[in-house]
Amino acid sequence: MFAMGCFWGAERLFWSQPGVWVTAVGYAGGTTPHPLYEEVCSGRTGHAETVLVVFDPVEVSYMRLLALFFSAHDPTQGMRQGNDVGSQYRSVVFTVDERQRRLAETAVALYERALRDHGRLRPITTEIRPADAFYYAEPEHQQYLAANPQGYCGLAGTGVPFPLVELEARAGDGADATGQSSG
């Protein structure tokens, strides 16, 4: 699961990827069970607008999804993405196991270095946390931009390419986020 600002554009980004079978938008990372959109927008639930991504790892790797995630939004903006402001728009990678957690941490380290190399000095604020409950958003939010192609999408990356080849190399040799071998 990925949170990267308004979930409408994020869902479209993932559903267009070969190997992604299903996407859904919803809320994760907070404390309120079964929240409504209006509650999440209040900032009192702790949830982030999140995209659930079901994919075939033979067709698209988790590393490629991480690269897409980091390059398609600005992970240094804290509790916002562009004009969308609030904790519900924060950047989060929700991981399902230890391998995904390690890959996400390595991705943060690599992309932060890439950003610095391009003169972008703000640190990445993306949270990496275990996947917890995912609450589906209301039906009118599901695949919103398919039904409303001209609808709002505030998704914008930094313009700095994600170092996918390096992430794949690190994953292949068992290196952690610092480059140290974990095995």
C-alpha cells in the first residue's frame, strides 16, 4: 500500500502499470475504524489517503513499484503534496513483510542521495510502517479519474530520476540501506 497525496492520481498511476491487477483507494495508518472521507479530511483520524495495489511480482517487481512511488510525488513535503495540505496527504509506504521494509528503507536512502545530488536538500519525510487495517474509500472515490478523466490530480514528482538499477543491485546482494551486507 502506498500513500502519496490525493489518492485519485496515485491510483491512476498504479493501475496503468503492467503487472498491476487491482487498485483500490482507501484510508490507512490511523486510529479511527471505518472512517468517512470527510472525517479523514478533518485530520483527526490519523489516516492517510492510500492506494492498495495488488500486483503480480513476476510481471512487476516491488522495487519497480517503489521507484514509481518515489519518482511520481515529492517525498520531502511532509504533511502535504503540492496544494493539498494535511496529514491525510503525507507520504507513506505500508509494508507487508521484512523484505518490503528493508527495500523501502533502502529506497529512501538511495533517493535521498539522488535528490541531494540534484541540489534538493530537504530530507525525505516518507514514513515506512507495517501495513495495518485498510479501509476502502467510498464508491465515488474508486477509480475516480477513470470516470472523470479531467478530474483533479495534484500528483507531481521532483523531476529527479529514481536509481532503480542501484536498488535492484542492492537487493540482489542482500545489502541494507547503508550498503552493508545483511547476510
